[in-house]
Amino acid sequence: MTTAEDLGRMSYHSGSEKCQQIRELHIRQIEADMNSRREMCELKIKLASSEEKRVTGELASRGNISQEVMRENIWRAGWAILLLSLCVPGEFVFAVWTVICFGLGRVESILVAVAIVILSLECVDFCLESLRKHYRSFDNQILMVFACMGFLTTFLLIFFAAEIRQSLQAMYHAVSSESLEQTVQKADQFFSHNAKPFILLMVSLTTTFTIIGGMSYHIAKNRVLVYLPFRLLHNRLNRIRNDLQEAAEEITEQGSRVARFLAEFETGVAKEEQETRERQAKERDAKERQNQNPVGINMEPANRVQHAYPQLIPVILIFLALILFLVLRGEARGSDTYIILLDTSRSGDVNDYTAKETEFMKNVNAIEYFIKNDLSPGDELKVVAITECSFSRPYILLDDRISAKKGAFGEVLSREKLRILKQWEKLDLKATAKATDILGAVTLVAILFSQKAGKKHLIILSDMRQCTGELNLETPKQIDFPNTLAKIETLIPKLEGVKVTCLGVHSAGKNPIYWLSLKQFWEGYFKNTGAKLITFSMERRYRHE
């Protein structure tokens, strides 16, 4: 819409007579619009005044409660509704836990639980309503008794919760240094000894929810039903009075529209006249400079305006924060698949320096230690024997999966590990294989891993001395690993994304030159498979990367 000042600027170029006609035409239009608006405002005031009388009369018939009293009671009702919103979900949950034991079905149990919650609230409300109606002189005392009951049940709730918490702390301290068997035993003792306090805790909690929720429901229901209509009527009355004030202000404003238009119109004419004169003066000066400088060289330096873009700063900060989040965020460890290859050939049946334990038994004990300390909830474990025919006649020693649940104290994970350890102890393993077919075992592992998702780990407990017809790494004094790798190129499987750990690579009967050449061979072999060789060591302690 064109303003009066813009209209004056445009009218200036039409001449003084035309400018006067435009001024008078718009004044007549403004006066007509003023009369129309004034009539509409007067009609609006008349209707609003009638509505104001009706609402005021209705407020007087209801008792004419002031807005201060109304706001105070609505505020108290709000606190009661807040308590009710905290108690109802808790009572509903306990009702569902109680009803679901009867085997009614999920939907039926929820409907019955909802009915129980509604009945409990209505019963407390009915009792309070009846007591307050029959004993009006003891109204405050009745509410005080119910409040004390709620306070007492809350105290009992805190007492039983503290008792269970104390047992829980003792349980955690005990579990932190116990074995798997003692962890399970301690957890069973905790659940059996704390059954009674737990039941009393649930009873106190349900009673607390029922009493406090019922009182909150009673207070909120009474205050909302009584004072909400007053709130609506007062809001309606405030809106009517605001409309009356706006209509009166608009009528007052109409009287100054003509004078304001004339002032703005004349200001626009004066500004346009001044700017026209300044433009003409500049044009004359430019012509004079052009005549003095016929070559047309611009003697004034160009001004460079540097534009800043502060509106891009928040976008840049968000972008940088997103990059930092994607780069620095940590990923929680998920369920992994572990395949352990255990060398059962006779080359591992050699004594260590003390002659108390063979290399093979050290490998067996290393697997037992791995089960106890390195498995996590959801992990899958396979133990495959390395024999003289690892691929053609696979020997699966163990194939199991840990439950995804850990338990409140780790007791579920401990039970799962104990169960797998018992299976492992029943195997009665011995190093009786006639040869060492590591290549066949790795090919079998590649097939097993191809059916798995997630992180994959291959742990080999062996001296890594392949000894079959295809390849013999045991007899040479030093391995020519480049030529040897070229000979078995067709036997190398694909192990993309697999992390490989070679442990227990002992040096019995060999010198350091042989051991280092053996390491170089297997490093090249696993590099060609696409796997990542993390460890190649005489040690047997598995370390997560």
C-alpha cells in the first residue's frame, strides 16, 4: 500500500494543480472510511456492552468469586493434578503386574488394570466426599488424617527401599571380587533373603499411590468443577472489556487521520522537491567536470564494500559440531563372533622348561581363561580343532552363544560362562593329531564367517607350523616366505574384516631365525586374505583391540 509520504513524492511531479486534486481526493476517501469505521466501532461497543452485562450477571448469580480467589484455587488444583499424574502411572503399572499373573491376555490385563485404577481413585474420592459431607465441622481434620496416612506409607516406602538398597550395596561389593560360582550364589541369596522386604515395598508403594492419588483426584476434581466455570467467565469478561477498549481507541484514532495524512503528504512533497534540486545540482556539477576532463578519466578512487555474512556463522558452527560428533563419537561394542582354532597335533605336546605343563595344555587353559574373562553378552563362540584333516573332516569342539542379558549383578552372564565352561571341561582334550593342517582350518573358518554379521575375531592357539602334503613349514630351518606364498596362492581364502590373533607360537626346537621367518610368512598370508593380523606372539593372553 502506498503511504501518504510516497503519494506526496509522486504528486510533486504532476504539477501544483494536479497535486491539489490528488490531495483533496484522498481526503474525501479517508473521511468516508472514517465514518464507516466509526459506525462499525459504535455497533461493536453496543454489542460488547450487552454481553458484558450478561456475563457480569451470571458471575453475580454464581457467587461473584474474585479472580484472586479463583486463581489461588486453580493453582492448588494444578498441584493436585501434578501429583495425580505421578501416582496414576505407578498404580497402573502395579495393577498390570498383579493382573497379568492370572493369564487373561495382554489387552484384557490392561483393561482390568485401568478399571482398578479408576475404581481406586473413585473409592477414595467417595470416602472423602461422604466424610466431609457428614462431618462438615471436621473437614480439615479429615484431610489431615488422609495426608498423615499418605506420609506414613511414604515413610514405610523409604524404609523398605533403604533396606533393599543396603543389601544391594553389600551384594555389589561381594560380587566385585567373587568367582563365577560365588556370583551366582550371592545373587540367589540376595533375591531369596529380600523377598519379604520387596513385597512390603510394593505394598507400601501401591498404598502410597492409592492414598495420595485418591486425595489428589478428590482435590483436583472438586476445585476444577467449582472454579473452572468462574475462570471461563472471567476470561470471557476480560476479552469483552479488551474489545470495548480497542473499539474506543479506534474511534479516537479516526479523528486524527486527516491531519496525519496532510502532514505526511506535505512532507513527501517537500522531500521530493529538495531531492530533485540536489539531483539537478549534481548533474550540473557532473557536466562541468566532464567539460573540464574531456578524456573521461574518473579521478575518484573506487570504494570497495566488504560484505560480511554474520548469518552464516550459526550454520558453520552447526556444521563443525556435526563433523566433530561424527569423528569423535564412540561406538558401543556389540555382539561379536569368536572362532578359536586349537592345535591338537603332537607338535604341541612338548613340555616347557619346568616340565610341569605342555604347550598344548597351556593352550587349553588359555581358552578356559578367555571364556571366563573375555566373553561379553551376546557373543558367539566356536572352538575348532586343528588336525591333520581340518577341512575335510572338521572337528567342532564347542559351538555356543552367550545370552544377550547380563543380569542385575552380572549373574546371567556368570551362569552362561559356567555353562560353557562345564561343556569345555567334559571334552578331555589331548594332542593326538598326526599332522597340522592350519590352511584347511582357516579355509573352514572363512566359510563359517561368511554366514555371520558384525565383528569377527579369529584366535589361533598353535605353534603355526603347517605340516601337510600341500605345505610343510616344520622341517625347514628358515622359511622362504615369498616363494612359499606364491606356491599356495590358490589355497588362500577371503577373510575380509576379520581380526586375527595368533597366540602360543612357541619356539621349542627352533632358533630365532626360523621363528621370525615363520612370523613373516603368516603376516603375508593373512594380508593376502584381507584379514588384519593383530598379534603374533608366544603369549596366550588375548587382548581386545
